[in-house]
Amino acid sequence: MLLIDRFNAESLAAQAIGDRDLALGRANLQELATHARYPFVTTNLIDTVTGKPLFEPYVLTDVGHGVKVAFLGLIDPRNVPPSVLEAERLRVDPPEVAAAAAVAAAAGRGATLFVVLSQLSAREEERVGAAVPQIQLFVGGDAMGMMSEIGSAGGSALSLPGSQKGKHLGIATLTLDDPLGTGRPFFDPNRRADLERKKREADQRIQTYDRLLVEVRARAADQGQPIPPGSPAGPNGPRRPAPVPSPTLAIEAYERQLVAARAESQLAATALAELPPEDGKPTPKNGITFELVPLSREVADDPTIQKLVEEHRKTWPDPTPGH
């Protein structure tokens, strides 16, 4: 209830139900929904009895200036154990099929922006984005990183990463060139600079690991390396492998890092090649910026939210005080 009360106070537009929320059980989720002053959205989480989404298939929000945003909520089918679905009389439909139906329905009601509140993997986002090109943004809720980089999903959609354990607040700022610009892809004005930076850093790591490999291989040669990691089998079976010398370990580690750096450099180069050319001509486009703001102890608590937390702690004390 604490999160529901908090989100009520923040005038939340919609909440997507993820696979971890299902641990609460269907009955508890439906009870929480009665207390929420905003809708739960479950585009591809289906009630097997009714054949309809457990909650709303999408949520349509009018933000003014002729712009209506459709929020979808998608779960990765692989993240929910079949036993849980069977016990709760639920199923998870293919996200691209459910998303296509929801987008079509929302468009019929005037939706111009399509945003997925995503519990999908990066690979699934790419697949859904390619299958449903009307989707412009995936807002991640299943990420464990803390990077404020806007990624590319399938089609022309962009992916905004999430954080973990409520440690960051994601802030996306969308700029529409005009009301008629809705429905077109968003453009990250920092995308080229970010990719150029990533490629530059990857290339620097490639140079560093190339140099380190030359030095370690030379040192290994001076020491008579490499030494085989094991010895022949004896009469009582295989002998314990001999300790691997440190130069051998270093060579293997640097080679792995070198492969990763080369892959990152190639990915950045490919993404740069796919960007539209900079011809100096101003073209109308929808812009987006994104940042993850750390919610550290230095951030002042909202008085209303703080009161809700204090009331909650009277019944449910903090199990990890000081964290």
C-alpha cells in the first residue's frame, strides 16, 4: 500500500505490472488496483477465463496541444514461470501481437505517441519495435544498470534504461517540433556525440590491450611460457591440473577484454553509419533527452511522501535501518 499511496500522491498516469509483481498473487494485485487512483496496464498479461488483459490493455493520456500518449505494458513471456500463470489463471501473449492490437485500438482513439512501459529484454524490445513500428519509446523497468544512455530498439524506436531498487529517477524530456510531428521517431541530439565518445574509448582500450598483450607475451617467452595447464594422466586417473602461470592468465584476460573492446567499437561504428548525415540543413524532428538522477540521502524527501513512509513504518519497521 505504501507504493500505491506514494504513486497516488504523485498523480501517476499508469503503472505496468511486471513479472515480479505477480509474486503478490492475482487477488492481491486486484485489491491494490482498487486503491490506486491511476490504472494498471497489462497489454499482454491475459486472464484465461475472460480472454482479456488482466487490467487495461493500454492507457490513453491527453497531455494537451493535440497530443495523446498511449502507454502499453509488456512482460517478457520467459520471465514468468508457467506454474505461476496456471495457478493464477493467466497467460502471457506474444508481446508483438498484443502490442499491435493495443496500438491499433489506441490510434483509433486519437493516440499520437506510443510508449511501452517495458519489462522486456533488449532483444525482445528490438523484436517488438521492428514488428510494431508505430512504437516510439520503450521505458525500461527490467534493467540493472545505472547508465543514462538512450539505446536503439527495433524499427526507429528508442529505449530508455531503468535502474534498480528505486535508487534513481529517470527523467525523459520530449520536444515535439509541432503537433503534426507526433507519430514520427524521436531524435537524441546527443546520440552522435555519445557514439563517437563510445567508439573513441573503445579504440583507446583496443590500443591499450594490444600493447599489454605484446608486453605479457614477451615476458612469457622470456620465462619459457606458455606452460601446459595440466599433466598426463597417471595410473590412478587424471592428475590435478598444474597451476596456471600468471602470464598465461593475463594473456587470456587481455584477449577477452580485447575482443569485447573490438565488438563495442564495431557496434558504435555501425550505429554511427546509420545516423542521418549532418548536411547543415535544419530539419524538423522530435527531440528527446534522458537522465538518471541518483536518489541519494542528500535529496530532500517530499513532506507528503515522508509522512506516508513514517505511517507505514509504524506497522512495518525498516528491516535494514541505515541503508
